[in-house]
Amino acid sequence: LMPTGTGVTSNGSKGGIVSAVDITTGKINGAIRSQKPFETITVHPDGHGIIPGTTIPFWSEGIGTCMKAHQFFQDIPFIGWDVAFTTDGIKLLEGNLAWSVELWQLTHKETFNADSFISILTWHVKKHFKEIKRK
């Protein structure tokens, strides 16, 4: 999410911008306003910068920070990490157990791959039950 107006953070209720990001490169592929999810935008309404094609600074560091944080919560299969990418680097804000898969689907213009979701969840459930049986 990108803030708009005078906000320094963004969330769906404040009209922030949601974008699809290539996980390997950090390049933004498209964007929508969270309050108008069916309208694609290409220019930030305040800064007037072009959104698609922009690469998020410190992207690989952000991925590394999220993976390191997730190591402390290995029993939880999915966490939506909120990360601020600032001029000073990465700031890990919070982790969300209920993350906005609908915004992912709207920005990527496709449905979330249910097979991947199910296989990850199944792996975690099997692992958890094996640990319970050992105790």
C-alpha cells in the first residue's frame, strides 16, 4: 500500500494505493486505489510519479526481513507482513494473520493459486500433528 494525501502510512479505509509487485525484482506492475478497486491507476495522485515499472528500494532487504521475522512464527503458515520501505531502509511494522488476499487478486488480475495455498497449509498441518504425536 502507498499512502495518499497527508498520510505517512496507508490502509484501505484511507484510500491508499495497492499495487502488484514482482516478488523477485520488487518492480511494481500495476496499481488500484483501495476504495476504487476496479479502476487501475498509473500515476500517483499526489506525487504524480509513474507507478508501473517503479522498483521498490531495498526490496531484497525487505524480503529478508520478513523471512527472518517469520522464523519466530514457524507454526503459523501465513502471515501478511507490513513493511515500510523508507529512505533510511526497512521498517517492519506488523504481521497480520488475516491478510487481504482480495487485494492481491484485484491487483494481480487473477485468482490466488488455491493449489499453492492448500499445499502450504497441508504441509504445516501435517508437521504440526507430527510434533503433537511426539509429545
